[in-house]
Amino acid sequence: MIVKKAVAFAEAAHRGAVRKGTDIPYITHPMDTAVIVASITGDRELIAAAVLHDVVEDAGVTEGELEETFGKRVAMLVMAETEDKTKSWLERKSATIEHLKTASKDEKILVLADKLSNIRSTARDYLMLGETIWNRFNEKRKSLHSWYYEGVAKELSDLADYPQYQEYLALCKLVFHDQHIFLGTME
């Protein structure tokens, strides 16, 4: 029931929004994130948090609304994944990497799912558009995206036994192939 409620809530919150540089409805990203979480765990609150993970950051929902509607744990998980959009891209991404150093396993699973969903989209579009893909992002330097994804990978390395983590590394290697060595996985 909580997952179904989260889907309806997120769909309404993201209605009309699209993924950067595309016409793809934004809701596909939180749904993909939830599917990834569900492939790791049956924890319904964590799956609901995956569906809701961008509603505060991108749709103006408050922490209080989340807590009232979905409970304290779901709200806490969403807030742990929420970036402060008043800060620069570099400040936000640095804060995410720093947070992951002390994040709970559930928070790390949520971040892995979110970042895997993002790198899946980026990899797909990178294969079609090549280097011009970076023009769609606020931060246009591929080297900084590589730094961020590598930092996330390092801090999520305790999830290395999950196939989803291995997929994340493989897609990062594909996208950032000509950048510095990505966690020693490049030749």
C-alpha cells in the first residue's frame, strides 16, 4: 500500500516535468530507482523512499508533508538523499560524497539506485550523442562528472557484492572511458 501511495504522490509532484535534454517524463527516473531498490530488498518503506527521493529537491514538497503522509523513516530516507539546491553543483556533489562516508546501508542502497538510474540514462544517451551530452547538464565538464561518480562508487564500495553496484561501475567505465582511471577498473 505504501509503495502504491508513493507512486501516486510522486507522479502528481513531478507531473509535467521531463528528464534533462529529453521529452521523457521525469517520473520514469524515480520509478526506475524504485525498481532497482526492489531488486535489492523487499523493504517497502525503502522502495517508497526511492519513488519519492526527488520530490523535495525538485518538486517543492516539504519534509513535514512527507513525514505526515509516509512516516518518519521514509521522510528521513528521502531527506538523506536530498541535495540543497541553494548550493553550487560542486558543493552539492561534495556534500553527497561526504554524507556517504557515514550513511546507513539503507541510505547507500537508495543512493546506489538513484545513481545507477542516472548513469543508465547518461550511458544510453552518451552512446547516441557522444561528448555533446555534457551540454545538457548544469555542470558541463565531463571530468567533474567523472570525479563525482567515482567518489560515489568509492563510498558505496561496501555494496560491491550487489550486481547493481557492478553495473554502476561498468556503465561509469563506458561513459568516462577516456578520463582518469575509474577505481582501477580501466586498462
